[in-house]
Amino acid sequence: MSADEAVEAPAAEDNPLRPPAAEARPGGGGRFHSVGVPTERSKDFTGTSARLVDRMRIERVGVTSVIVLAVLSACAVVIGPKVLGRATDVVFEGITGRGGADGIDFSRLHRILLLAIVLYAASYALSCLQAYLLAGIVQRTMNRLRNDVEAKLNRLPLGYVDRQPRGDLLSRVTNDIDNVAQSLQQTLSQLLTSALTITGVLVMMIWISPVLALVAIVTVPLSVFSMKTIAGRSKNRFMAQWKHTGALNAQVEEVFTGHAIVRAFGRQEEARARFAATNEKMYQAGFEAQFASGSIQPMMMFLGNLGYVAIAVIGGIRVSSGSLGVGDIQAFIQYQRQFTMPLTQFASMINVLQSGIASAERVFELLDAPEESPDPEHPLLAGPARGRVAFEDVSFRYVEDRPLITDLSLVAEPGTTVAIVGPTGAGKTTLVNLLMRFYDLDAGRITLDGVDIAAMSRAELRNQLGMVLQDTWLFGGSIFDNIKYGNPSATDEQVYAAARAAYVDRFAHMLPHGYDTVIDDEGGNVSAGEKQLITIARAFLSDPSILILDEATSSVDTRTEVLIQHAMAALRSSRTSFVIAHRLSTIRDADTILVMDAGRIVEQGNHHELLARQGAYFTLYQSQFAGAATDLT
């Protein structure tokens, strides 16, 4: 495969300073809809919200339309109870004879009821249209955000990706963006509608009766205080529940992943006991959390009923005195319900919005990350590649105060094979990563056919490089498609020729559908050696001028290793090759062997020359092939 399609982080062995990868945060990107469930808080709510709003600026016409529709819908909902109150007055006056009425005026009653129906129908239609427009606005905004993130990932230096826990980085790209979309979709309409409804209902209640409005408003602080108190007490219980849930999931994954080992050592009872203990803790925490959270709704209903009782008593007195009509009391009771419900929804939606803003903040942190240095404005071309590579006084470090490679120089002539060996952490993989320009040098330069690779575009450089890695990568598709990935413009015959050269043809014909056999993204239905042969065929097809082989045979059996060595020998023919190896048997025929230690080349020569010197290479060779047997008796 071509180098620009196989960006890999430095192996752990060559980068001991790299922080260990970590899993994605538990519940990353998730949304907690239950009141009392803790949500992740953003560090800069105002600033992040402003950036989200700025991203929606292009949708200003749609946003304005949503606001206008929300106002009209809220007005229709708020006016509805007042209109129904007038219908009640018509019925009451007709029955009691008040106001000179002689029976119920059904004509007037029908007009009022028809108006109420029109208002509620209009409110529903306006709400549906508002939801439709808002869905389009949010999804188009998230589509642009995803495109920006995708473009950003392609501009990030490998050092940034190397330092980030992979699970957390994936969570930012997938879960967090999804959380932002769903949070905005749920909250923007609800928050706007709730705010407008609360305002409109409050105005109508004061208009009907300032005294009753004061009674209704007094219950609000009590409700908010009670909800906040209960939610605060349940937060720790929910945190404990999620902690034990994560521990339980980890235990289950661990035991099922190592199921054979657990059974082989007879540790089933211990595993069951650990599971039972954690499950019991999760039960206790979950019970307490759900009980505390579940008590919020009854408390809100109790306080609401107290408000209804107070309004009914005071309102009844005012009706009997003639200062209020029955319809006004009916409308006021409806307004009381409409007043408390949006308040509860508003508080719940604020929590959901906090979670969405926190996710947006994590996405913006990714978008703000420093990018790799730009390509030269007028990049140089290496011309027809001959493959001469020169390292001239190269220095590099992953961490500022920890030098890894210092003043390293070497030359690889066209068509030669350079093998790189050495202990863990010596800088072997780092050396080729510098050649690929996955990292920029601290000092010195690297040239390809006399041209400084820093003066070339990365695409131009990597199009001339091919890489076969220790960890194979195959995507979900056929064997044919995986090989053709190395050169999408190749003909079918060229693909088959590459497969034959890499010995893929030997096993492909034995599979159920030959080259059309579909493999999963992990290559689960082919062996490790067969996967490696496919990646070598892919590199064959890309036809690189310079080839990099990074421990390509370290995890296969001896027979398959022989096939891979033959395939790689053919692939290296007439190409400049860099081979990273721990098995010294695979690089005996290399033109030049570099022995590295602590970022320096301590020995250089061919296999026979280095053995004759009896230095570092001789010691490595002796440890692999001539180690003395140890008497274990």
C-alpha cells in the first residue's frame, strides 16, 4: 500500500515516552434524560455556545423562521385557555341567567369553541413546521461540522494522534458530534417554546388576577428548591451507579475475552464471586439513585396540587363576590398547569444542553489543535525517482527534554536494502517515520535523490514510498478490492499479477468465492500470514520507488514466513528498501545493516562484516542463534 494511505503511530518499542492509550470515557457522548442524572459540564459554556451559534449563522433565515413560528405557536397555546374560559362563561351565564342571558347562546358558544379549535390546530401545525425547519438547520450544521472534523484529522500531525488516547479521539469524532446534534435538536425548540410559554402564561395570569398570579408564583421557588435538593442528593448515587456499571462491564469483558484461560485455571467460582459482589454494589447504588430520582415527580405533583387548592379556595371566594368569572378561574387553573410544566421542562433541557455544549467543547478542542506544518508554497519534485536516500545530521525528539535521535547520518543507495536492528526503544521505527515525514525534524535534513524532503509536498513524497507494517490492516471488502486499494487505477490483470507475486493466488482460489471472498475489517476469515500476503500484494500494486518493511513476519508461522520472505524479496528487487527486523535471520542478505541503540547508529555493515567485528550485532546474533542451553534440573 502507498505510504500516505498507511499513517501509523510509532511503535511502542521505539517511543517509550508516548503516553499509554486509554479507553473512551464511560458514557462518552451519552445523554442523561432523567432528572438527577449527572451530565458532563462544559468549561466555557458561554464561549462554546457562541461558537455553535456562529456556525449556525449561515442558517440565519431558517433560524429566524423557527423563532417566528415558535412565537406564533406559543401565542396560540396561551390564548387557548382564555378562549375556553369565555365558553365556560357563556354556559354558566345561560344556566344561571346572569348578564340577562335567556338560556345558553349556542351560536356564540359554537363560535368560541371553533376559535379554540382553530387556535390549537394552528399551534400544532406551527410546531410541526418549526420542528421540521429546526431538524434541517441542526443536521446541516452538524454535516458541516463533521466535514470540518474530517478535514482537520487529515491535517493533524501524527504526534498529536500519537499522544491522544485512541478511544477518546474516536469519541470526539463520533459520539460527541452525535450528542451535540441530538442535544440541539431536543433543547433548542423546547427551551424556546418553554420560555415563550412561561412569559405568555405569566402575562395572562396577571391580567386575569394579580392576586392569584402571586399565589401561583410563590409555589415556583418551592418546586425549584425541592427539585434541586433531591437532584443534588441523588447525584452521588447516580455517579456510584455509573462507576459500578463500568466495573461490571469491565469484569464481563475480561472474563469472556479470557474465557478459556479462566476455565483452564479453574477460576470460575472466583469470577462468579467478583461478579456477584460488583453486581450487588450496582444494585444498591441503582436502587438508591432511582428511588431518589423517582421522588421528584411526586414532590412536584404535591406542590402543584397545593397550588391548585390555594387557587381554588381564593378563586372561589372571588367568584362568589363577583370580582371574577367562572371562566376566568377555569382559564387560570389551566394556566397554572401550563406554568409549572414548562419550568420543569426548562430545567431538564438545561441539563441536556449542558451535555451537548460539553461535547461541542471537546469537538472544538480537536478543531483548535495545532496542525502539521504546511507544504511549501512551491514544492520541489524529485523527478524520476532513483531511490537514493540520505540522512544528514538528523536530530529528533518526541518530548522536548528527552532527545531520541541525535546527529544521525546514513546513505541508502538506489536499489539497496538497508536493515535496521537494535533493542527496544532504539529508534528504529522513528527513523522511517521521519523519512515518511510523519514527524518534522528538530535538526538536519533528509534528501531523496538530492532533494530535501521538507521542500517536497507530503503527497509527492509518499506517492514514492510503500510500507508493509507488522500490524496488517484490511477493510471490509473482497480480497480483490483490498489489493486494488494500493492503486485504484490498476487493471484487473495488474491486480492478479500482484497477487501471484505475493503468493495470494495460492490460497485465494481455495476460498469459497476466490478473489471475491469478502473479509471483515479485521480479516477474521483469513489467517495472519494470509493477511500479510494481501498487504504485500497491495504494496506490489502501488509500485513504490522506496519500500519500508516494518516487522512484516514477526507474527506468522515458519512456513508462511518463508513465503512472505520470498514475496518481499521480489518486492525489494530494484527498489531501495528499509527493513526493520528483530529476527536477524530475515535480513542476512541485506546490503547494509544498521545497528541502532538510543537513537544512534552504533554499527554499520553487512552481515558477515558485522559478525567478524564481534560487536553489538554479534551479541544480538549470538543471543538469537547461539545461546547456551540452561540446565533446569
